[in-house]
Amino acid sequence: MVWIWCPGCDEHHAMPVTKPSNGDGVAWVFNGDEEKPTLSPSILVRHGANNTVCHSFITDGKIQFLSDSTHGLSGQTVELPEVD
């Protein structure tokens, strides 16, 4: 799993980077760079009673929030915060 802190949602998002042994699930490609990570494909998170949408690309340590995101960073690109 790769964990990121999402400043748009103000919470962690986690992406599996390998497929489970039974072949089910989705896996993202991770470049292995913990300083400037790139994950693909895009990350789409829907959550909460309000059906909040967070849709982004992570490239070279930056999060590009797509315009279908429903939080305040929609349409913006920001540095990926460090995760302890």
C-alpha cells in the first residue's frame, strides 16, 4: 500500500500497488520514489454522507486535482504533503 495525505480531503488515501494473490482488486503503478512519487492511473475517491469526490493524478510529488473533485482544491495542483 502507498499512503498519501490528501490536503483536499484533509485525510489519508491508500492505494494498493500490487494485486492481491487471488487476482481481485485494483493496483496502481508506483515509481518507487518516496520523495517525488508518481502513481498511475488517476485516483478517484468517493466518500462521506455528502458523496464528496476527490479525483487526482500524482506526478513527481505533486497532486493535480481534477475539476470533478468537489473540495476546495478542485482544478489546482499542489505539492504532496509528507506522510509520517
